[in-house]
Amino acid sequence: MWVGTPVIFTGLSLGSFYALIALGFSLILGIARAFNLAHGEMILLSGYLAFVLWHYFQVPFVFILLICSLVLVWVTIPLNYLLRRLPEPYGLNTLIVTLGLALLLQNLFLAWFSADYRLMTPAWPMVNVPWLNFSFPLHQGVLIVLALLVTGAVHLLLQGTFLGKALRATIQDREAAQMAGINVQRLSLAAFGLGGLLIGLAGPLFAQNMYLYPAAGVEATMIAIVVTIFAGLGRIRNILLGGWLLGLTQSATIFALGSRWRELVSAVLLLLLLYFRPQGFSLKKEG
Amino acid sequence: MKPNISLAGVWLRKIACLLALFILGTTLPLAAAEKIRLGEIDPLSGHLAKPGQEIHQGILYAVEEANARGGVAGRPVELISRDDQSKPEVAVNQAQDLIFRQKVTGLVGGYVDSLVGPISQQAARNRVPYVASASLQQSIAGNKNPYFFRVSRLEGVVEPLCRFLTQTLKTRRVAILHAATPGSSEFSDSVQAHLRQAGSEVVLEDKFRPGSPDFSVFLLKLPPARVEALISGGFYADNLILVRQLRERPLGLKAFIAPWGVAYQSFIDEVGPASEGLFGACAWDPGITRPGTEKASQAFVAGFRKKFRKEPNTTTMHGYTSARALLAAIEQVLQGAGQLTGEAVSRALAHLDLQLPMERLAFDAHGDPRYYQQVIVQIQKQRLVVVYPPERARGRVDFSLAAR
């Protein structure tokens, strides 16, 4: 087996995980202009729900993904109504309100689930690829497939439907979209609904690939912010590419230089990107 | 003239009330002054909340136990607990608050050296004794701080671990993966020095930031380096991920050994059958206690279960031991009719010699515990079995599990 195969595969899997964590955040920020600092805590909420379903009711993982996605829609939609009432400066106010919400959720998790670490460990088989002489745990493959499917679906929604066109118009210029007759409030609701669906999906994956504890949301929010910066605001397809770039960089760094360089190399890459391409690494030039 | 008499009565009542208020006002502070105020700083929230809360429960139990016995030298003890949120800057603020505003007699608690270190500096600066519950970094105790004491020490972890690796497992090629924290980095350096002395070789060494989501790329490097045993200097949560990823790709290791985070029943429950055969280290457990202290250990377990409706573990016991040390030193000062000053309590701590379930507790000149020694355990049939040192072993190493 070529030694690079598992490194690349792990990098892609890790990057897919990062992308799935960031999708909901990027969508809500792009369309609703809401800087959701409680993003990680919402992922945790979904993760804890997944843990309860898996641990106490032995619900199959596929159904856990479905249930969590639907439940989180009903969490993010009220959040939309709450944030809608905020005065200008809207972005700054959403930041403050969601920070408060994050602290509230952290303390609720501490009260409900204690400070203990929780880990979902469903038994995933190993998959063998004989022609590459390479085997990998199925859950890593699931991450890559799921990231491709979800990003593809969101991309198709944005590119191929009227709703998608309206959403894109709102991302590009909210005021112009409003003047063109687009109901941006309703689109904001749609963004929060869709974002909730994606956050709900990320929760069980977070519980399975990381571990749950009341303050873990900060880590998830940081991942989402970094990947969104990598991709550029509202560029859904680039979220996956950004996640992959980050995951591959980290895997290659660990392999070539060691784990101790992982954060430093990622930070240097982020700084370089911010300096040379502040709009994200979109392949297309801005119009 | 009747109204005059009632006016006098009103005045008398007013004077009586004022007198009562005056008496209350003067006696209440006296009653409060009689209380012994202990300050506790632990990470009760944030990424170290789990061990922080476990230490807190141990300390709380020790204080309530002392109060149930009639207090310390007849004086009730008040525990003022503070949360450092797993952040060093908050730990400093809380230490200052406890020292200056609450005027505590002593400080107790603390988990990991990045939090214990700043608290110990505040304690030294303001001459307040501080007994840390979980600290290993040698420089913290070694900088001639007469107010700092702790109930654990690095050598008590490293020595049995290295002897077990070289004498029982007879491993020659070892890899170390540790957290990028001061105590864990020092642990790695010390293990390397000990193993080199014993003729073993550390062929791979790396560190990571706690909270890393993936170790699989690091694990890929183990087979080419022909590593026989992997030592993890990560914490409980890091080991959860590391063990899962280790089990996904069997690497033919003779042993996986982690001094922190594996020797816990909660770890076994969380990881399940994948925990079988792993090695850990611990100073105490409900089923692992020092010979001669079984009765005290059982009493602690029973009382703790009754109060908290859960099992205590080694982290809880570290909290309990540190609080017991501080309370014993205060008691010595009060029984000797001395004044309860920071200097007096520190002097008493320096001369302490206690028999506790976790250790015989006496401090050396640096404030380190002289007799702190962990045992090596292996998870067998979902239980912790002591396998080293031989005089405390309750079972034999199951090599078939270790090599799985």
C-alpha cells in the first residue's frame, strides 16, 4: 500500500467532517446575516439527542440522523424569530444574543448531562479495498459520502430552484434583493430552517467522531468559522473544498512533521489565505 | 399622665430593640469569625469540568465529614468554591478574590499545572497555604514556595510505569504521544530518561493539543517504527478517541498504556469491550486501596455513595486527600493554641504525616508528597485489575488481551 493513501483518505474524511460542521453556520450567516455563536452548542444539542437515542433506545444511526435533523429545525426557526426582533447593528446584536444563548445552553448541558464526556461508538465495520491494499473504517467513508451528498443537494437547491436563486441573490446583496421584491424575511426563515437541518445532521456525526461535553460547542463553532473563512461567505460548494483543504493539510502535517505542528500549519495557511484571498479561495474571480 | 407612661414605654422598647440589634451586630461577626474559611478553585466548567467536578466533590465530602465530626478543633469549616472555567486567567482572579475579599485560611483544589501554577504564585505572594489536588510539573514545587503543597508527584507515576514496561512487559521500542500541557510534556521527558536508563528506546515521540479529533495519521507511523508499546500522555477525553482509532486499525502492539484517563470505571463503560486489555495507572479506586487503610477507604466509598449517589474515583480521592491535609494542618495549629496564620498552617503542613486511603501523606522540602505511588492496572473483563507492582498485584498481565 502506498503510504499516502491512508493519509489522503484520513484528510478527506476529516475535511468532510469539518465541512458538515460548517455548512449550517455558513448558510445562516450568508443569508440571514446572523453570526450564530451558539452554532456549536446547537450541534451539541443535536449530539446529546443522538447520544440519548443511541444509548438508551438503540435507534439505528440512519434514523438518528433523520430525527436530529428534524428536531433541530424546530430549534433554529424560533431563533430566527428571536433574532428578527433585534435592532441595528443587526450583525453585532446577533453576535451578543447568540453568545448569551451559547452560555445558557452550556449551563443547561451541564445540568442535564453533567460534565462527563459522552461518546457514541456504534459498531462500524472495516471496508477493504483490495486493489489499493487498503482498508478503512466505514464511518470515515460515510463522512465523505455524506459531505458530498449534502453539499451537492444544497448546491442543487441554490443553483436549480427559484428559492435557490432568491437565496443566492440575498447572499450577494440583501438590499438589492429586497428592492427586487424578494421577501428577505421569509428567506431568512428558510435559511434558518435549512441551517437547522444541517446542524441537526452534524450533531450525531460530532458525537461519533469527537466526544460530547458541555463546553465542546466552542470547538465546533471555531471549526465552522475557520472553514467559512477558507471557503468565503455563502459559497456552499467551497465549504467542502475548504474543509478538505484544511483536513488534508492537517493530515499531511501530522504525517510529515508531527502532531505538534498541526495547529501552527493550519493557522499559517489561514493567515496566508486571508492575506492573498480575503474573499475565500473561490476559483472564480469576483464579478 | 397615661400618655407619658406609654411614651416612656415606647422609648424603652426602642432602646431594647437598639440594644438587641447592637448585641446581634457584635455577636454575629464573632460567630462568623469562628468559622474557618477554606477557598477552593477548580475547573467546574469548560473542557476540564469533569475532573474538576470530581475533585470538588472529594473536597466537599472532606469538609462535610469534618463538620459532621464537630468541626476542626471545635470550629465549623466553611468551603467557598470557585470555578476557574478551565482558564488560567480566571483561576488567578478567583484566587485573588478568595485571598483578599473572602480572607480564606487556605486554598485547596486545582487540576492540571496550567491552572495550578498561577494559583500557587498568588498563594506564595500573599502567604496563603495552598494544597493542590492534581499537579505534576516539577518546577511548580521546586521554586522554593513554602506555601505550596500537593498530593501527587510525577515520579510516583513515571517510576512504576517504566519499571512495568521494562521488567514485566520487557518492551524495548516505545512510542509516546502526549498532550501539549506542562505536566504532560514533563511526563514525556521523564519517561524517556527512565526508559533510556533501563535500556529501552523511545522511537517516536509527539505531542498534540488536547481536543484533537484525529490520531489515525499518527498511528500510521507506529508499524514502520516497530513500536511495541504506546504510552499516551493524553487525558480522559483524548484517550476515548485514541483508543477507538487504535482498535479500528490493529497495529500489533504489545501494550497501550495511559497514566491518565483509562483507569476509570466510567472510561470502561464509555468505551465498552474495546477497553479490554488496556493498561492504566491509578493511585486509588474503590477496589484498589493501600494495605491497612481498607476500613477508611470503605467508609469513604459508602459515605460518598450516600451523598452523591455515584462511585468515587481516583480523581475524587485526590480532592479528598488534599482537603484532608489542609484540615489536619489547621487542626494542629488550633490544638497547639497557635494563631491561624498562613505561616503557621504552612509549617504544620510541612510536618504532617497522615495515613490516608490513597497514600501515607508527608511532604518533602518542596511540598511534594514523599510516598505517592501509583499502581499499574489492566482492564480485564471490564474491571480494573492491579498487575504491578508485584506486592500489590491482584492479578496477572493478560498478554493475549494486550496484543489484541
